[in-house]
Amino acid sequence: MTHSHSARMDTLDSLFPTTTACEADTLDLGERLAVLLQPGDVVALTGDLGAGKTHLAKGIARGLGVAPDEVTSPTFTLVQEYATDPPLRHLDLYRIERDDELDGIGLDEMLADPEAITLIEWPERAAGRLPPEAIRVHLSHEGGDQRRIGRLP
């Protein structure tokens, strides 16, 4: 682990855990997270339906220069790509039922792409394929619009 890698992890750890009080807070957190992301990063977002994964994804995209209203959860397309610098891929694996479907969308190639940032909602559908260094973020409802957002080891 290089010094810069461990310093970045410390900075990531300074963002989490946190509680957001509204959608705007979750977007802002995503934007702050985006600043720390580097080409080749894989960000795995876990949490129940409605926990705020797509809002966090929108914030990350906004932090990379995408208008938030251009970011939708790619539930039906599975993969959205944004021509940011570095490029951002947003995957939603909710509808994936079989491992061969992951091959069909080229998951392993996307995960190995050193140029792009890959953001995955419902990563548990691809559990064995994520790189060990993936940044794992869990979101949970805390009642009302509050969300608890933390990193998983």
C-alpha cells in the first residue's frame, strides 16, 4: 500500500460514517466522495430499496461534472456510461439473476478497466467478482429522510 493510497483511505474514512438529513445532503456527500475517487476505483453501494444509493450515485456523478438530472438508476439498461474525466460507469445489478448475465454485460472487463470509475448498485449480485480493494459503502434508513451512510470493511 503506497503512502498516497493509505492517505486517501484516511480521507475516505473521514467522510464515513455519517448521517444525512435529506436528499441534498446525500448528493453533497456523493460530490465530496467523487473528489477522492481515482481511475480504476470500484465503488459498491449496498442498502435496501430506497436507502439512497441512486442519490449518492447522482452526487458522485455531479462531482465528476454530470448534471444530476442526467443520472438515473440504470435498472433497465444495467449500465450507464458518462463521458467524464475519468469516465464514470454506473451499474445497477438489481435485475441480475444469474452469473452468466454478468458475463453478458462485460462486468469483469469493466471492473478491470484502469481508466474508469465504476459505481455499482446491488453489488451483492456480483459478490465474488468485486476486487478486494473496492470501496464498499452501505446506506440505511434512519427514519424520515435520514440516512446512515458508512464504509464496510
